[in-house]
Amino acid sequence: MNLSSSYVGLIGILGLLGVGFYGLLTTRNLIRIVIALQILVKATLLGLIVAGNTSNQINLVQSLAVTVIVADTVVAVIGIALAVQIRRRVGTLDVKELSTLRG
Amino acid sequence: MDIPIFAWVIAIPIITSALVYLAGHLGKGPRGGRISQGVAFVALLITWVPFVLAANEVRLSGSIELVVGTVSLYCDGLSILFAAVVLGLGTLVVLYSGPYLAGENGQEKYYAMLVAMIGVMIGLGCANDLFDLWIWFEAMAICSYLLVAFYRERPASLEAGLKYLVQSATGSVLVLIAIGFVVSQSGTLNLQELRATIQPSFTVLVVGALFVIGFGVKTALVPLHTWLPDAHSQAPSGISAMLSGVVIEAGLVAMLRALSALATPIHSWSILLLLFGALNMLVGNLMALRQNQVKRLLAYSSLTHVGYMLIGIGISLYVGEGSAAQGGLFHLINHGLMKGLAFLAAGVLLYTLHIQLDDHGPLIIEDLAGAARRYPVVALTLSLAVLGLGGLPPLAGFMSKWQICVAGFETKEVLIWALIVFAALNSVLSLAYYAPLVNVVYRKQPSRVVQQGGPVPISMSIPLVILALAIIVIGVWPSVMSWLTSPAGSALLAAFS
């Protein structure tokens, strides 16, 4: 039972990581980039829980997961705030049109 | 509960950052900014008292530990060295930022974030648990995202902030995955317990690689460096100095702490560090050669200097002997001072030549032509900083590079010798972009931009003079810093063995 649940968890983690990295690499929309980052963090949260489950440290990893959620929310908020400012100042959410800094 | 003195070094800046923000609301407009600056400056000055006491205590006893429940802080030589650089540069940057930011909105947030970032970085040096390390690291990153994107009405600044945020957040995801692996392998996250329990295996190698990549984004290891030139050139100059002088080194300290928990295959880590060191030196120099914006040039040269630190520390781990690591850490201090000074001096010129005239364009090298006639102090300190970075004796940069080179030659290994020669050649190559800066400043006729420039405020000159004196003093008497570098070097090596 324990083994199978961690296998299911592992498939979930790999799936979420794949979706997150795919989104991060392909999308050009700023909001979607922030969402892709969120998906990546959710994958790691699942990873922490599965890791704690296999090593019987579920209390430890649950406290870690809650802390990660808090820290990650702050990052997401800043990301969205930057996106809002960029939409206001530049008038677009497309990273390709935004890119001016080179070299 | 008995709270050791070093905890106050972390606590005072973090607690007072809220006060700094609130104090800024006492006055309207520019007055509020000045009040915030005053409170921030006083708070950092007060922090020096527990710092000196803690440094003395660590010198006598080697290390101090604070345990609260399951969380612990561990202060050793490396923590003290890093705290000294952070606090020193931070205090000067707060003093410097007053006129630079005059007239900007949101100054109280700037000072609050800056003071909080200083406290958090000192805490990062004292973390004794992989997850605590991640928390401090993330808190530092959050403060720095906001500071990089401080000019929120400028598209370029927002772009730099966003680039920095996305890359850095991806890096911290990788660190979290590595922490997940560690939990599944050993069930503990305490660095000392991990050193005792973890067995060499394939998973440990994966974990180490994830740490190197994850923290490497912040340390600007090539090819994870692409955020760095944008963030450093678009941030306010005081923040560029902090980013280049201490934030990227915070990534290095975090990486070393995390790797030291997996000390088992020590050789492979050292080779990885040496490889990245060589790559950083070469790419940093080649990119810096192509720049014509002063702040971007300095930003790329940070890559090179991270390379020297990695080489010093890598050699030490490779042969298990401390003097090269001491050289690497000595270079961390010197780079903080020299690059801090270079960014602050370039910032003064940016301020007098552009910002005062309501022009938000970048400072290009041609703008500096003949600046020495009009701004002798700024030109002299800028030249001292870049010549020190290039490694000319008798300035600080020469001493730390020399220490790394001597320690490398003493290893009597052909590979290391080749690397040292490569580092020395890179040091010469770097003069190819530092020397023209000095040439332009001193030997050209004053440009139109320089002739139109405004006066230099006194509170911006004081930090420049202090840093320039420090560079010369360290260059002439390198042993004044050995009370910081030798305990830090031995603490680092003890953690790995």
C-alpha cells in the first residue's frame, strides 16, 4: 500500500514538473509564466509530502510544506504585481515585446 | 531563555525594518524618505555592537549555537565573515542612498527592504538546517526582487525584475526538490546530523547537482547568469552594489553550506566548482569586453570574480587544505568592497550626469570622458576600485588573487597549475576593459555631459572614501583581514571533511 501510494505520488510529481517546465519554456504571457512557476512549486510540495511519507517524517514535511506555501505565495504576488505594472507601463503582457535588455 | 549575542545581529535589522517603514510615514514626501534613511542608518550602526561582541565570542570559542525547538542557528567563522561584509557594505549603502533616491516615490519601502535584506543575509550565513537555509534564501530573494524593480514606472527596470524573479524562483524550486530527496534518504535536515548519516549514493550526487544548479542561479554560475547584467544595471546603484557585493556571494555561501552536508564525495564537488570557476572567469571577461554601459560592464565582471572565489574554494576542497579557501573567502571580502565601491562611484556619476538632470538613460563609457577634472574624488575612487578589481598591487584585489595563486601552486598538481595560469591570464585580460575606463576618466577632454553635470553631495562621497581607504589598507596590510578569513577557511574545510 505504502509503496503504491508513493509511486502514484511520483507519477504526479513528474507530471506536474513536466507541465510546469513546459509552460515556463513555451508561454510568452506573463500571467501564464507565473502560473507555470506555481505548478512547479506544487510539484515540489507533492514531492516533499511523498518524501516524508516514505521516510516516516510526515510531521516534519507537513510543516515544511506549509512554510513553502507561504513563501511561494509572496513570490507569486510579486510576480503578478510586476505583471500588472508592466501591463500598465508597456501595454502588453507578451515577454517577446517587452524584451529590450540585451548583450 | 538565554539568547546568544549573535542572534541580535540578525534580529535587530529584521525587527527594525518594520520601524523604518512606519517611520517613513511620519513625514510627507521627501522628508519621510530622510526619516526612514535616518532610522535605517541608526539601526545598522546599533547592529555593529552585537556584531563585534559575537565576532569576539566566535574567535574565542569557534562557534555558537542557538536552538529554539527544532530550529537552530549556528554561527561560525564563515557566518561572521559574511556578516561583516554584509553589514559593512549595507551601512555604507544606506548612507549613500539618501541623495540618490531624493525625489523618488516609495523611499520608506526601499530602506525597509534593504535593512530586512541585510538581516536576512546575516541569518543565511548562520542557517544550520537545509530547510532554514532555503527559507533565509527565499526571504533574501524576495527582498531583492522588490529592490531590483524599485523604479516601477520604468519598463526596463520591471523587465529586469521579472527576469530575475522567474529565474531565481525556478532555482529555488530545484533546491526544494533536492531537499525532498534528502528527506526521503535520511529523514533529517540538520546539517551536522546529515554529515554523520548520509551515505554516498547516486541520489546524493543528484541532490548535490540540484543544489549547485538551484543556488547557482543566484550565484550567477555561467550559464545561469543571464538575469545578472540586467538586474545589476537597472537597479538603483546602491542596490547594484549590494547585489554584486553580497547577494550573489550569499548564493555561494548557501551552496557551500548545502554541499557540506553531503560531504561524502568531496572530490566531485570540488571539480564541479573548479569547472564553473573557469567558465565564469572566461565568459565574464569576454562579455564585459563588449559592453559600453559602465554598470553592465561591472555586472559582467562580477561573473569573473565569482569565478576566482570558486577556484580558491574548489582548490581547497580538492586537496583538503585550507589556504586556498582562505584566499577565496578573502576575495569575497575584497570583491564586496571593490565592486561595491565601483558601483557606488559609477552611481555617483550616473546621479550627477543623468539623474539630477531628469534623464534616466544609462551611463555609457564615453560619458565619463574627462570626469577627473570635475569630479576628482569620484574619479580617483572609481579608478582605485577598477584597478583593484583588475588585480594591480598594492590594492586589495591583488592580495586575494595572489593568495589563491600561491595556494594553488603549492598543491603541486598539474591540473591546478593549469587552472591558476588560466586565472592569471584572465586577470590580465580583465585589465583590457578596466584600463580603458581609467584612461577615459583621466586622459580625455571633459565631454559635454561632464561639463553640464551637477555637484556631488557630501553623503555620497563619504562611503566612496571609506571604501577606497579600506581597499588600500587591505592591499598594503592583507593580514588585517586574517582574523576573519582564517577562522572562516577552517570552518568551511571542517564542515566538508
